[in-house]
Amino acid sequence: MIRTILMLGFWTALLPFAALLGFPWTLITGDVSFLYRMGMWGAFTGVRIAGVRVRTLGLERIDSARTYIFMVNHVSNIDPPLLLPLIPRRTSVMAKKELFRIPLLGKTMRLGSLVPVDRANRDAGIAAVRAAAEVIRQGINMTVFIEGGRSLTGKLLPFKKGPFYLAEECVVPVVPVTISGTHAVMPKKRFASTPGTVEVIFHLPIEPKDFGSRENLMAEVRKAINSGLPAEFQETLAGGRRTEGPTEARPG
């Protein structure tokens, strides 16, 4: 509990500091990169204060000169501040619209070209996909928590279809990403975090020429993300087999 309070206290103290330094610079120069770097540093530092260690696999597969859509599983509130600073170059996020109503935080998210999503409104969801497409066309990566919400069990929920329309429209590679371990560190419906190690696996990018149908792309992304989950959280395929794990060797 103490580490969680320290993490939240650090983020609370950093936000007005970032506003005082980052906002004026961004407004004067029109360049949000300083504010973005400050935000990413603060996010990851807070995670470390909470006692979370991060092990990353497959990041060498990502070409920092290209633009990607990262599709990620989601089980914990600590997933975004842990993952986003790991992504090379700037990334946007499709985030629930309620977060944009928080003073300072909402303004920061808008300056960073984050995209608000109303999960209860289908028409608003279509508008969010269009807004995300405009962000990608600016050369900014997009990160999507593909289930649309946090899993209570650690197993994959059904995927939202919007991000797959987005991939087809923008014709950029899709990178499936598995986050494993945050279910134990800070599960859904629990405020306090527990120190521990989290593994983030960046799977092989799926190139647009290999998308096939939208359903095939969804199946490939699901298979890749599922393969990186602990065995007890993996889905079982027909015939009782589990998906094969990631091809890279895990550090000892």
C-alpha cells in the first residue's frame, strides 16, 4: 500500500510541474515532444517507485523509423504507464473519454494527440477510429488495448473490431504485444500494488500484405498475444493444444 501511495503521490506532484514547464514550451514552439518525454519519464519512474521491475522481449523487432499500431492485452491500471514509455518514438492511445475531463491530465492528453473513446456509443466509436487514423497519418504510432477494458481473470476477453478497421484503413504494420505479470502486481478492483516482475513481449510485426481478411488479422493478433501469456491464462485451441510461445529465448 505504501508503494502505491508513493507512486500516486509522485504522479500527482509531477503533473503541475510538467504543466508549468511543458505547457508554455509546447504552446510557444508548437512541439509537444518535450512534454511527451517528461510524461513518459514520469510514468515509468512511478512504476519503478511501486516496486515493479520490467523485462522486455522482442523490442529489437521494432523499426523506430516506421509507424505501427500496437495491439495489447489489458488486465491492470498499471499497464499503460508501464508499456507506453517502452515504445520507440511517440505513440498515441485510444483512451476512455472520462479521462479527458480531468483537469491538467485531459489537457495533456489532448496536446499529446490521444484519442477519446466512448465505449457505450457506436457512432462515437466510429469517429474515434477516424480520429486515430488522422493521428497515424501524422507518423505517430497508435497503441490500443484491444479488449476495450481490463480482464478480471487474466485471460483474453473478446477483441474490439474498431482497431482492425483502423489497421486496414491506414495500411501500417500491426504489432501484437503481450503484458504478463500485472495481473499479480495490481489486479482489477484492487487499489494497492505488489512489487514484482512484469514481462512485456513485442511479437513479430504483421505486415499489411499479410493481413488477409479482417477476421484473419484478428485471429493472428489473438494467437500472438495469447502465446505470451502464462500457461494458466492461455486459451486452448481445438484439439486441446495451446498456442506456441514466443520464438525468442527468454532470459534466465
